[in-house]
Amino acid sequence: MKTPRPVLIAGGGIGGLSTAIALDRAGLEPHVLERSAFAEESGAGIQLGPNATRILRNLGVLDALLPQAFRPDAVWLFDGLSGKKLATVPLGEVAERRYGAPYITVHRADLHEALRIVATAGERIALTPDFAVAQVDHEDGVGVTSSDGETLQGAALVGADGLWSAVRNWVAPGAEPSFTGATAYRSLLPRETLQEPFSAPIVGLWLGPRSHVVHYPVRGGAALNVVAVTESGHKDQGWNRSATRQTVLGRFARWCDAPLGLLEAAPDWRAWSLFSLQPLPQWHRGATVLLGDSAHPVLPYLAQGAGLAIEDATKLAALLGAARETPAAAYPVYEMIRRQRARRVQQTSERLGLTYHMGDGFLGEVFRRSRNVILGLRDETATLRSFDWLYGGLDSER
């Protein structure tokens, strides 16, 4: 009897571990190759919409995650210059009844740990740390060689190794991310020390000229994750660069006292530059396929980077489970389905970024005031319904 070869997965982050769990449930043998240790050390928070939590529940991850998660009641939108509250978008029970799964906010490390726990318990899942992919060849299935010279063979290779993907260099040579000109700064604050609206059980979104601030509870509500995005900064790689308070505050000099006070209260700041990637000519080559940020990085304005990777994982695993003898046959179908969905999310996120950042110059000020009026006139449930295509399940991507 022929011994089945594993499906190799480059990258042990959210997309890679979700793929491993989904493949295990499909009866395949995933082997995750992580360039470092299987630990998430960045201080970033993540918003997970019902499209993602529905899948995490099906994978057995949501139960492990919920004790560290927070379920916000709503999104509150504010004008960053005046401090005026512009609109409310209901979440909480309203969104859960509508979509059949919760909207939650979590610390990235807590999500990663829940995925790692479930993956470690998987019957067929292997996890290998300190394996940095350096070379890919397809003489027989797929072979992956590490920077240390170790080679592993598999039936297929999934590139889930993020924005700066080594696997993408083989699938789509020459495709490189480009700097958008924007930088995101993040910090964590103890929530018990804060006043409203920062202590409220909500996602707060403050809109300003060429900038915005978002905050929401994580760590079960004990901490507040704060992200300040500005159209400025440097073209630097990495998630976890240090930044000074003066650098952050200098980008928000025109803002009103409430959000400025929050930024001033942050104990420290970490920065990451925002990059985009032109649509790839293909997501697959031979027995290798890309997933998540390695295939379609998305800007953070729609909070869907993790959600798209989790969606990719479950769709790819289902198709590979049905085509286990010829995994490459599953890739064109996977790409056809997921490319349309990913592109819509990317374009929507880009449009939201433009909307958030209105107010620079005379025309920008006109647009900002018009935006504020329109937001104030919109019905709350109508705004939530406008996201049905996103949160309503994978069937809505077709």
C-alpha cells in the first residue's frame, strides 16, 4: 500500500494553522513548516467578523478562543477633528442573529495560541519550527529545501508565509509588495483606567484628514487595542518596529482632545508600514499554491486580512480533500472562487480608506463634511445589511 505524502504548508501563522486544521479534518496529512517558533509575539489586535468566526467554530477553534475574546456591542464612528459621534453600526446580538456567528475582537497572540492548541491535537498534523523555505522543486510532487539545507517531500505545497512570501517568489517571480505611503501604529492600554467612549464595549473608529484611529477591547476586555493609521512614514518591512509617542502625536496635531488624550496615554508604540500587491497572474504553479497574504494582501481598513486567510484555508482544504490523488487539479477551481472574493474585499478596503481619510485641503474638507452628513442620515440596520455580502457566509462570494 502506498504511503500518502503530506501536504506541506509554508508558514505557521493564522492562515497556515487554519489550513492544517482544515486539511486534517478532510483526512489529509498536513505538515506545517514555520520559519521561527510557533509563537505569536506581536501586540496586534484582530477583528474577526462572522465570516471568520463561523469557520473557526466549525474547525473547533472558537470554543478555545472565546474566553480570551470580546464581543463588542457596536461600531461607533466619530469625526476626529470635532469629536462628534457620526453613526452607530450594531454588532453584538444583532449581528450574531443576522449571520449566525459572533463578531469578536481578540489579541493576535490569543488567536494564534487557540489555533496552535487545536492543531497540536490534530491526529495527522505535524509542526516543524525553524524551517525557512529557501527552494522549491517539482520533480516528484513537491520538494522544499530550508535555508539550512534540509529537504522535505510532499504531495503539494501551500504557501501561507505572508506578505513577504518566499513561496510566492517561485509561483509568481518578480511580484513584490509596494509601499502605500501609509503607516499603522499600535499600542495596548489597560481598559480599566479609561473613560468613555474608550471604556465602552464597542469598536471605536475616529476619522480624520489622511488618518484614522480605531480601538477595541481584547484579552477578554481587560485591554484596549489602539491602532492609529496615517498617510506618512517609511518603507520598512516588519510588524513590530518601535515608534516614539512624539512621532505618533505629530500626525494628529489637528485632532480634538478625546482621541489625542488616548494616544498620549499609550505606554509605547509599535509600527508597521502598509504595503499592497498588484493582482498576481496566477496563484498556483505545479503542485504549489498560495493562500492569504502571500496571494492577496489586503489593507486593514475593512479588518479582513485574517478573515480572508481563514476562508482560503477551508475552501482549499475542501477542494484538496476531493482531489487528493491529483492536488494540482484543485488549484484552478480554488483560485477562480477565491480570487473574485479577495479582489472585492481588497477594493472595498481601499475605498473605505479613502472615505476614512477625507479632510485634507479645501475639497477634502468639503468631502469630509458631506461624508459626516451622509453617515448621520443612514439607518443603523441598513449599514449592517450593506455587509451581508461579506459576513453572510462563503456562498455569498459567488
